Amino acid sequence: MVRDFTLNEVYFLLLATRWTVLLALIAFAGGGLLGLVIAGLRVSPSAILRNAAIAYIQFFQGTPVLIQLFMVYYGTAFIGLSPDPWSAAALTFIVNSAAFFGEIFYTAIESIPRGQWEVSRALGFRFVPTLRLVILPQAVRLMLPPTVGFMVQIIKGTSVASLIGLTELARTATVINTVTFEPALVFGTVAAIYFALCWPLSLLGAALERRILGQRQRTTPLGKGAPASPASAVAGPD
């Protein structure tokens, strides 16, 4: 039965937006924590741990998130697991986001002068206390702009979860389109919702980057360039 695209359909799209936002927040929080661990491994004194972190980043940045999602949702059946769409999507976006967050955090950590590591060692600090107490507090402000900016990529990337049946914004739009046959209205509304979610974050990320760049230029001695921003270290997921 064909029906018109009305405010009732817009309401259903807005309800589905909750699940898109929730999935993005789960990926952001879980991926951020795991990414911090990966960044720590990348600056570890152990070559084995460094190489493991590099391999992790290269794999998840070098393969499409859709393939990763299918591997988790369908591939785990070979080991006797049958994750529901929510669990599969959450796990996929956490491990995928962690690779990008790991690169962002690593770049910020590397922007801190190496002399701070040396001074900490001279004072008797071991690797983990130095990273936690000396390096990370300074690197956090460098992490903020690209971290906020990457949240935009996460929100847009969650749409692929519709392909395994997760009823988020994109999936709901597809269902509504099958009964209204108004693709321009349906997907135009969806595009507007995604834009409303992402545009403020893009503005915030750009504002933070301008502010931090201005601070670094004021504190950088003449004739010396500031290190590259971590924002240039990564691209969004496929």
C-alpha cells in the first residue's frame, strides 16, 4: 500500500536518528579508549608492541568498514558465534575507529618535544608514568580538533550498519521509501538530518584547530615552524 510522505514519516526518521547517534557514541567512546592504548603501544620501547600497533592500524585503515562489518556479522559464525546486528555493528565501529584514533593520538604524542621524555627518564620516571603524567596532558589539546572532526566520519559511516538489518536512520529511510515511493523527499530529509548532526561538529573541530594553531604560533620562536597538526594524520573510514 502506497502512502504519502508526511510529518509522520519524518517523525519515524527522527526516532531512528537516536540509534544512529547511540551507535556513533559507542564507537567514539570505545574506539577512543582502544585508540589510546594503540597510540601508547606505538610509542612503546618494545619493537614487537610497536609493530603490532602499526599492523592493527594499517589493517583497519586499509580495508573497507563494510567488509569489516560483514566479517564480524557473518564470519563469526565459523567459530560458533551469532552476534545480533547491534553487537556486530558496535564491535565493528569500535575496532575500526580505534585505528584512526590511534593514529590521531600517536601524532599528537609525537608532536611533544622528545626532550620531555629524556628529562622524565633522568628524573626516574618509567615509560607508563611518563606517558600518563607528562606527555598525555600536553598532547590532549592537540588531539581535540581531529578527534571532534573524526566524530563526523563516524556518524556518516554508521549508515553501512543498515546492510545487516540494524534499524538506524539509513535503514528506516529505505523502509519508508518502499511504502511512499518518494526517494527525493525521503533521502533529502535523511541528508538534512545527517547534515544537522555533522555540521556543528565540523565547525567545532575547525574552531578548535584555529585556536590551537594560533596558540602555537604565538609560542613558537621566530624562524621555527610548528609541528604538523594531528588533523592531517588520518582520513575518515571508507
